[in-house]
Amino acid sequence: MSSATWLRQHLPVRMTWPTVARELGLSGTKVRKVKTTKLGIEVALRLTPPTTHVTIERVADGVAVAYGAARVRVRLSELRADLVSISIDFTRSVGIVPLPDFHHPVGIPLDPLRSFALGIDDDGESVSGKFYGHHILVGGIPGSGKSNALRVFLAHLSASRNVSLFGIDPKRVELTLWQERFTHLVLGNDATETIELLESLHAEINRRTRHLSTLGSAKLLPSEEFPWIVLLVDEWAEVAAGGSSKERARADELLRRYVSLGRAVGCTAILCTQRPTSEVIDVGTRTLLNERFALRCGDRHQAEAILSAGTFQPGDLIGASVGRALWSDGGPAKPVQFFEVIDDLVGDLSCAGYRPSHF
Ligand SMILES: Nc1ncnc2c1ncn2[C@@H]1O[C@H](COP(=O)(O)OP(=O)(O)O)[C@@H](O)[C@H]1O
Ligand SMILES: [Mg+2]
């Protein structure tokens, strides 16, 4: 048995660290705290020169090998350059987490501007965000959990007041379950219907833009007259795939324009794609999709098509379990394991009665 394996099995980390550090050529590291997390252990270190966070990052793989861990993540302190913590993960993902019940009095829709809980991070902490005025892109290979992620957003959106849902579901699978809550849903890849829907949304954007200009105001909050419009597309690459190439190009152009003009007037989109390539996602449109979630990808190029290079560690995506994503709003990506929303829950979550009536 190697000494590293023996140490891992027989000694707590506080005692093994000096040996591991010595073997990896690190000097001047002191263990401040050891904490267990959902994935393994987190060791807080104080560094003295010449050891810096760069040195630690360089030997992270060695630390993983020494402890027989799945990976090691190095985190810097925001306040002090001499403090780092390293997470030694024995598993890669916290795994499946069911959607918690969100209890609210029946018949009272929730505030659409509240924070939406999406799942948990690698330490088991809850991950949430506010999405009014933000477009969302969800990418990943088939089976990675895109449609489930869509359900998590739908669960929150459906339960909100003054939210009007529009959908395009080229594969007719996912959005059908929520049909009653939708103001309008195009099932299938019929080009005429898709173009009609997108054109009607453009007419609405124009109405809102005119309204804002008469008010002399720059921001529109969700109201009965101007609900937050969310356009959900389950497979971007398949939109209007049943039409001629001219119709497809028209639908594509309308969708891109919706994304660029809608945000300021309370019209946002959630786009899913299983083909995260630069053909589907051009850089200009991607920049406008400010909340991006990369579920499991085939390779780092696909992940970069979603998140853009430099915002994530490619190794973080490899072997990602179903439902685990990296989420970037343009800055460094953070992990989120989406809650699981099973079919049986959708009926209760869809809140058909909350659909804006006149819309
Ligand atoms: N966050 C998750 N937690 C647990 N199971 C999930 C999660 N996301 C997806 N799954 C399961 O994985 C399978 C594929 O998910 P799906 O959302 O349909 O993937 P995609 O739309 O990317 O093809 C489904 O059976 C689903 O129940
Ligand atoms: Mg799907």
C-alpha cells in the first residue's frame, strides 16, 4: 500500500497535510481549519512565501492523487492573499436533489421579482437568482438535464403573478405538460405558426416601447397590463425546422431580434440547445443571453460556445452528473446542481389559474 493511500485511510487530514505538502514540495503552509462538505473535505490554509495560491493551484492535481480524491478545487480568500481553502472532493457532484415544496397560500401568486431557487452548489448551499430582465441560455448534450432545468424555471415563473408564458417546443415533449399555464404555445416545428408567434411578440415589444417613450421612463416592471413575457424554446436549433430555408432564416432573425429588443421592455427568453456550436449560437446573440448554463457538454469547445472561454475550468465539466451545470453571467462560472422536477409534480406546479387573463 502506498504511503499516501495509507495516510488517507488512517489519519485525519490535519495530520496528513504536512506530509502531503512536503511530498509536493510545498513549504510554509499551515492548516487553519478542516470542514466536511457534501463532497468531501475543505481545508483552510495560511500561506507564507514563497508559497502562494499559484503554487497551490499548480499542485492541485497532486493533492487529488495523494488523497485519492475525484478533484481538488482551490479557492482564494476575497480579503487576504495569504489565505486559501482547498476542497478535496471525493465525489464530483452532490447528486440528485428533489425540488423543495414551495408553500404559498393557494390562489395567491408570488412576486415575479423574487429570487428563484435553482438547486444547490458543490458545498450543498442553495443557489438562486433573480431573472427579471435577463435572458437565459441552457446548453448541454441530450440527456444532460436541459428540459429539467427548464422545469425549474417554469415552476417559479408559473407560480408568479403578472407572468405571461409563450413557448416553442419543436419536439412537442416538454412544454405540453404546462400547456394550461401558457398564453400561447407552438408545438412542433411548423414554420408559419412559429413566425406568427414571433411576429406577435414583436408587435407587443413595439407597443411597450411606445408606451415607455410616452412615459419618458426607462424601465417597465411586471404589471397586469404589461406582464413579464417569457418566451421558452426547448430546442433552439429545431425552431421552424419544418419550413423552407427562407422561413427558417426568418424565424431565426425574429428570434434574435426578440432577444436584442425585448429585455428593456420586460420580454425575455429562455433558450435551450443541445447543439452548442457557434453556428447555432453566434457571438452577438450569446452576449445578449446574459445568464448561461452549461450542463454536460461533449467537449470543451461546446462548453466554450455556451460559457465563453476563460470563465470556467474545463475539467469541471468532465463527468458532470445529470442536472449539474456551470452558471456564468459573464463572470466566473459557478456550479449548480438543478433541483429535479419529476413529471408527477408538474400538474401541481403549473398553476394554470395564474395565467394573465386578458393576455
Ligand atoms: N437535476 C436533475 N436531477 C435528477 N435527474 C435529472 C435532473 N435533470 C435531468 N434529470 C433526469 O435525466 C433525464 C434527462 O433529462 P432531460 O432534462 O430530459 O435532459 P435533456 O433535455 O438535456 O435531454 C430525465 O430522465 C430526467 O429526469
Ligand atoms: Mg430535452
